[in-house]
Amino acid sequence: MPPYIGPRRSAAIAFRSVPDSHKRLSLWNNPIAMPTPPPADYIDRDGFRANVGIVLTKASGAVFLGGRVGGRGWQFPQGGVNRGEPVEHALFRELNEEIGLDAPDVEVLGSTRGWLRYRLPRQYVRDRCIGQKQRWYLLRLKADESKLRFDTTTQPEFDRWRWTDYWTPVREVVYFKRRVYVRALHELGKILFPDGMPPYPDWWAELEIAPVSGQAG
């Protein structure tokens, strides 16, 4: 299966595909000369942008954590759902755009039952988008780790990565996403750890996270 080329690259690729010529290209008669506008993200009437989140795990139960470009912290892969785009299509598009994997490289173990929402702090609110509503997916890596890459787009999200224990992402992610991470990990953890989720680490109480039903011991 050829690697998926996401919409972030399609316009640039289309533009570069125009052959050199001594003739002047007409912008009106040659559609290739006009880059296609990127698809619009879907924002619902309450102001929440639709988004997919990805928890990638391996056989040991460790989870993938990506380091954001420019040292801007660590987080799971995630990305917006375009207007009219099926959520599962967005999942595999973002999987490729953010960490270079394709559908055959992973096994889908499950997902959250519905959308998990968080609000943006006031200083990050732009236009009418006040936060994200996310559908989270649990994936198991089938391919070799050497397939992980961050250069499939011209604006990569990550520049480094590591495997961590199950709860570490809650501490590493930016503070306003922590509650959603806790909810997603609790729901997906029931799939990944059917005999019981790992206990909370010693630092858990310091974060003052509200309890979640069915929480770990």
C-alpha cells in the first residue's frame, strides 16, 4: 500500500508537478497552477473543533509520546477532522501526517465511546473555536519502530519521541489537556489491561486531578 499523502502536502506537490516551460502559464486555463485550498476543520455550533487522538502502544503496554517541535512539551498524536471527513479516515490521515505510519502498520484495538471535550484557556481562543472535542483511538504497533518518521509534511508536529509507562503522558501534557487524557486513558485502559489497569504513580496526587469512575488503584 503506498504511503498516504495528506492534505497538508497535496497543494505543494500539485504545484511542484508543473513542468518547466518557456511558455507563460495561464492561471485561468491551467488549474494546476492554482493550489487547492486546504480542507476546513469542522467546528460544531458550540465552538468545539472535531479532533482525533491516538494512543499508540506496543506489546509491553508502553505508550508512544511525541516531543513537539521547538521543545513545546510532549503529547499523544492528534489532529483535526475536516468538514465532511469520516472520523476513521481522519485517524489514519493524522497517523501518517504526524508519525509516518499507515493503516497496515497498526492494529486498531478500540476507541472511546463518544467525544471527550476540553476548553482552551482564554488566551488561546481564536475566532469561534473555544476548545476541542476528541474521539480517541487505541492502536497497537505492528510494524518495526524504524517506520516512525516526522517528515511526511512540511510542518511536522514532533521532532523526537519515546516510549513511556501508561500514566506518564498525563503529567507531560499541557495542563488544560490533562483531564481529557485521564478520561481517555481510563476508558481505553479497560481494553488494553482487561485484568486491571496499572496503579497510579506516586506523583498522581500532586496534579489534583478529579476522580474518574472506574479509576485505577
